[in-house]
Amino acid sequence: MPGSTLPSPKGTRDFYPIEMARRRWIEDKWRKTSVRHGFEEIDGPTFEHVEVFTIKSGEGIVSEIFGAFSGKDETQLENLKQGHAPFALRPEFTPTLARMFAARAKQLPQPTKWFWQGPCFRAERPQRGRLREFLQWNCDILGMGGPDQPKERATADAEAIAVCVDLLASCGLKPSDITVQINDRHIVAGMLAECGAAGREMQALMLLDKRGKIPEAEIGPMFAAMGVDLARFDAMAAGLRAPRVSDSPRFADLGAALASLGVEDWCAVNPYIARGLAYYTGTVFEVIVDGERAVAGGGRYDNLIEVFGGPPTPAVGFGMGDVVLSLVLQDKGLMPTDAQIAKDLGLRPDAFVISNGTPESDAAVAPLLARLRGRGLHARRSYKATKNIGKLLKDASDAGARFAIIIEGAGEVTLKNLDDNTQDRGATDAMLARITP
RNA sequence: GCGAUCGUAGCUCAGUUGGCAGAGCACCGGGUUGUGGUCCCGGUUGUCGCGGGUUCGAGUCCCGUCGGUCGCCCCA
């Protein structure tokens, strides 16, 4: 008795071979870009003690954590808040990274450059560009640029931005497609304080992040209720905004560092970028493209290592999700074909073995496969019953194989190059020698 | 939590005022005891999301429910 099929959980994805190959293509880009820029890969647990995520997070976050309870009714929420759900699936990696760094801070080099990629979980309502389980890539630079080292800090910030930009470039994106919008929370908080938000800078920052999403007629009174002179802030912000980062006086060091790394064309100062995370302390940035959610976001979090029991440590990093990145590449026509992905990932079969249909040749298929595989080659065969050479060659072609080997019997094969349509018949040993990895 | 929209073959979808459940693609086999990216022929595949109602008769109309997608809220 077959059972009924079960649906995958809301907001999750099943990766069949085609989807998995596309996923690996992106992961491969992430990993190679990180390594090129001198980052070392780390990993941590998929779930953490729930305090790891609540210790430095604002209100409303608990309700979107996957814990021991997935419901959202009042009693379960209370249980979560009171720690009755001991663990939470990670909604992001930065707290885990901070915990790991804090635990071994004294023995780690300065700077420490780490990258990570893996799944994260958020119990949100899924919609375009946002799922409940998604892949994220993080790059972080820790221990570089103390409070009295503005140039080193700018260099670290620029290096984080540069690795992010390099990833975008390696996917075929151009500065005209996408922008890294940069801001500095410390600077903007000071401006907001001057405009009347002293003591409530964080709330004002969060409200600032909604500028452009909420109609002007509504957001004006909201700032007014907070005692903020919005017109005055806008005037100050206008002096900060700059299409070229180095043209904004407050961002001169960062602009110079970005320019020396060759990525300034991708960047602009936008005084209205705030980011939702509570732990950012200075530079913040968001990778923006028209019509989609932010592709990546990050910034400086100089207090977080201390929160996890480590020494005071300057830190900057960003996260990029696979969902929006894939949408952007599709929007721009930059997602390669499946054949190209198979080639990029080294998944093309080197050889596809075909019998000419005699019992002797049929029996020789498996030994030949074993011989090829023993040489480290990717070798396949057809499992079709047909002896029709044309159909078997189609199988070889569909598999994307480089060569077809037709066993002619008695130590003789035909070697066919499926890319240029040339073929040669001869002794097995001589023909196989032509196939190199 | 709120709203819109869509659920028909493995996939993409068509299905007329309510009247026998369809096409393309995919898969398997053949045309072709030997040459692929095309052709041609044949075959397999259905709880029309689920439950109830109206009707002689429901994929079609009504009510409910579940799920997907998109938007709002939120967005670490």
C-alpha cells in the first residue's frame, strides 16, 4: 500500500540534481572568492542555545526563531522568552562566529579573516526572495583597526566590501547593475542626536531605515513625535550623500581604501541605510539592486565579541543569501545554462561506454568502466535495453560526455569525440590513452 | 497576524452556457543487429488539492479547508 506523499515544510526547498548543481555553482563562487581574498573557512552548529541569539537582539526576534516550539500563540511565545525552548535553529551566523572567536581570541592571529557558508532558518512568512531555510555566505575580519586607528579600520571595512564586490563581479554583474550603499551608524546617530534624538538614537535609526518605504506624510509626524527635526536631518544628510565615497568628507578614509582595492565604482554613500541588526556600531552597507530585496548586508560590530565574553575586538563582516542572489542573476540573464554549470563544476563525464551489441562486447562494458574509473576518469554507461547505437549516443550526448567509447570486441574500440564529432577506430589501449582528465 | 491570487498527468498548461479527462514536454519502446544535439510511430502516467453542498449530471457553480505564489507586517 503506497502512502500519500508529504509536502516539504513551508518555505523550504527540495534540491533535485539540477537545482543542486545550481546551488553548488553559487557555493563554489562563494568559496573560491573567499579563499582568493585570504579568508579561512569555519563552521559551527546549526542550532545554538537560544540565548546566543537573544543576548544582543531586539524585540520581535524571538517570534521568528525556530526553536523547540514552532507555533506562535501567546503561551508558546512566553515559553520561548522564558528559555523553555533551550535551543534555536540559527537565524544568522554572526553570533556563532562571535562566540567562537571569543572562546579562542587570545590564540587567534590579528586580523583573523574567516568565511562561512551554510543554512540559516527564520520562521517568517515566505515570499519572493525570502524563505524559511536559505543558504548564507559570511565573511568577517576581526581584530583589525582599533578605536584610534581610523585608517586600519577603513582598510578592514574596504576589504570586507571588496570581497563582496568580487563575488558579484565573478557572477558577471557590473557596477551599473548593482550598488553597495554605504553608511555609518555612528555618524548618523550623532546627526540625529543633534536634530533632537539624543538618548533615542537607536529608535531614530530604525525609523530612518523605513524612510522611502513609508509615505513622507506619515513618517514626518513619526520623527516629530520622537522630537527629531527631520528637515534639519535631511539637510545634514544631503551633505553626507555622495555617488563617490571619497567625495564625502566623513568617508574619506573608506573611500581611499575602496579606491585602492579597485571597487569604488561599485559603491555610494547613502545616509538612509541603517540595517535592522542591533549590534552594528559604525560602518553599515547593503548591496542593492532595483526590484529585489537586498542581496547582501553587513557592517562593523565592535562590541559583539565582548558580549560573548571575549576581549574588546573590532570586527566587520557581511552576509549574503543565495535566494536573492539567484533571483538577481536570473533577472539579469546571468545564470549559466545547466550544461555550462556541469562543465564549470567538473561534472561532465569523460567517457561514455557503449557496447556494439554482441554478447562479448556487452560483457566488456563493466570491465572497461572499472578500468577508466581506476584511472580517475568519470565514466558512465547507458542502462537502456536498446542496441540502437544512435539512441545510445544520444544518451552519451544527454549526459554531456566528452567521449563515447564503442566496444567493437576483441581489444578494439571506436573513440568518438562528442564535442567536435570526430572519431577513430583502433586498439583499445591506444584509444584510451587519448582520454586525459 | 492581514490581503490578493492560483491548485487538472512526473513538468508546463488547455478544458466552451455544467454533458465521455486533453495537449506539449519528459520517460520507456520501435522505425534503424552501427553514429548524438533533429525527425516519425507507439506506449505508460490522473483521488481534476481535500471535504461538504446544489444538480439527472460538477474539473466547471456555492461553502469550508489545506497548500503554493505574490504583497502588507516584520526582516537578525
